Amino acid sequence: MRWNVGDLTVTVLNDGWFQASLDLVTGVSRAEAGALQRAGARTEAPRITLNAFLITGAGRRPVLIDTGYGRLGPETMGRVPAALAAVGILPEEIGTILVTHLHPDHVGGLTVDGVAAYPNAEVVVHADEAAHWLPDAALAQAPDAARAYFEGARRAVAPYRERMRLQSGGEVVPGITVVPLPGHTPGHCGFRIVSGDKSLLMWTDIVHMPAIQFKQPEAGVAFDVDGERARATRKRILDEIADDGSVVAGSHLEFPAVGTVTRDGAGYRFVPVLWVGSET
């Protein structure tokens, strides 16, 4: 699915989905989470969608936001390369990969059998994210339960070390600006895409389970690095978006994953943008 944002085109690349469990939900009771899931999605447990995003425009090399799970996830995932091929983009054409954070479902597709899947791309990572996951000392001190995340992050970026750029904010490529969203991970960030008077905020993992977290923003996920900070960030962004009417896109919103947010009682509601071709 494609949307025009001024002179830029944002294409949603669905990587697939994975079956989750209510055991992932934190911050609210299992009973409340289950009731919200059943009411909002008519299923007993969340099925989590995963998307990456392609930004193209005249006179510029394609930009990719995240890469999907690659071969690391279940067989229902790893579809970003096929989605790129379907829109006529070769891996070697990608000029920049903007990393929202270094969890495996977002950077697993950076490599194939240890080799860079995007041989000409610069990889841009938030400095706080790199400092948390990549140093040798961080791996040495990692708790056993999280060690695989540290090892996976290091493997994902290893082939790109000579062309990896650390950022701490501001415009990272023309028309795309960092939006810090810390909590889920220390350097978790979204990207605001602006062209002319149009804009779109790709908010990555603000919401993982739409049926639960829009209605109850207190609900987090077990793999939040800092659950309290992630919760505060989610509530702040939902409040801001509901106030200003911005168009948002999310890694874990159901495909095609673009819409707006309105208030719904004490919580919120996601309103998908009506797709009528290739416009916002």
C-alpha cells in the first residue's frame, strides 16, 4: 500500500505476523487484557502484525525504515524482501536504512547468512540504542533472559559497521526527522516524514496490540526495557496525536497500518485512513 506525503511516497511493507499471548501483557491484569482483546479483535490472544516502510521520491535513493524479521522469525514472517520486489526495488538500490530500534523483528532482515542484505545501504541507529545493545561490556553484563537480544543486535549490524551512522536527533535524511520515543528500548525512536504541507509520523512500537493498548494505554509488553518510561511515552504520544490529528503509521498496526487517533472514553481509538489509491 502506498501513500503520497507531498512529493514523497511511503509504501507499507508487510513482513507478516506472529501469534502472541496475553502473557506478554504488563501493567494491567490478564483478565482486563483478555476482555479488551476479545472485544476489540474477537480473538482470545493477540496476533501481532509487523511492517516496515519504504520512502521514495524523485532524485533520491530509496530509504527503508526497519527491515523486518528476516529469517529469524516464524514462517509467517520475513516478507519484506518479497514486498520490495513487488514494488520494483532491488536491495542494492536502498541508500539508507533508518533503524527504529535494535529488536530482532526490526533488524533481523539486515543480514542473510551473516552477509549484508542491502549491500550499498548506510544504516542509521540512535546513539542511545547503540550504547545499550552493542558494546562488549553490555553483552558481558546482559541478564541471561535478554542475552539473545544483545547477541542478535550485534549480529544484525556487524556487516554494516563501516557504514553505520549514529544519530541523536534532528533531520537524518532530507525530509525525515527523528522523533525520540524512549522506553520500549533506550534509543527507541520514530521518524516524521515531511514534504510540503504533508507529514506522517512512523511511530514504530508505541502500540504492539491495538485491541488492548488503544483502549488501555497502561498496558505494556514484557519486552519493554523500561516499562514505566514506555507507558509514559505511549500516553504522551497518543494524547498529542489525538489533539493535532496527525497521520501515523506503526510497525505493529494492522496492515495497511496508517491512520489517525481519536479519544474514546478514557482511552483512544485508531481510525485507519481510507486507502483509495496512493494518497493520504
